[in-house]
Amino acid sequence: MPTYEQPFPEIRGVEATFWAEAARGRLVVQRCRVCRAWVHYPRISCPQCAAADPEWVAMSGRGTVYSFTVVHRAGTSAFRGEEPYTVAIVALAEGPRLMTNVVECPPEAVAVGMPVRVAFRPVSDEIAVPVFRPA
Ligand SMILES: [Zn+2]
């Protein structure tokens, strides 16, 4: 496994399920059991109606680029040398959106509406970061 120099996710609470599933190659997002709103990032209650304990739902991993930016100058030293890289908001086929990276695609080829599919970038024995590549 290549050395991973970027900051690791801090797993301190309800997000443990998200990261445990990602380590198994599965993308999951919470959904409110009461109002059915998607809840992402992971939380202990629904931000729309305050109902507790949203359920975890497996995503297909398919989506489209909703918005993106290309980073040409990293804001922190941890990401220097990675530039240019694409930071994107991906709209999953099921509806929720998440911030991620588009990989295995030159930044100039990324476009809003581009179909993408999840992949998992292993960064440690316990953590794999969901990223997206062209579908
Ligand atoms: Zn709700």
C-alpha cells in the first residue's frame, strides 16, 4: 500500500458505520426513518425533522458530477504534489450528494453531468476513502 500522507478521517461516533462499510467496498448513506430525507454527513438525528437514529441505506455507487473544482495549488502541505486534482460534489443515483474526488480522469475532462462510479482508495488497514471515476 502506498504511503498516505493526507489527513485521515477522524472516526469518533456515528460515522463509524460509514467508514466500516467503505472499508468493505460499500457506500452507505443515512436516511431518516420518519421524513425519508437523506442525511449526509452521518448524524445521530435528521437535520430536517430531528427524528433520531437515521437508517443506513446501501447506495448503488452510481452518480453524476453535480459540481466540481480543480485544485492547482494545494491549501495545505499535505496535498502538495497531488495537484492538479479534482474536488467534486457527486449526486448519487439515489439522490444524496457527497463531496469527493474524481480520479483516473484528467481534470480538464471532468464535466458537470458526467457519469461516475464509486471506487475505494485504501489509505490504511481500516480506512478506504470513497472516490469516483468515470463510469
Ligand atoms: Zn427526518
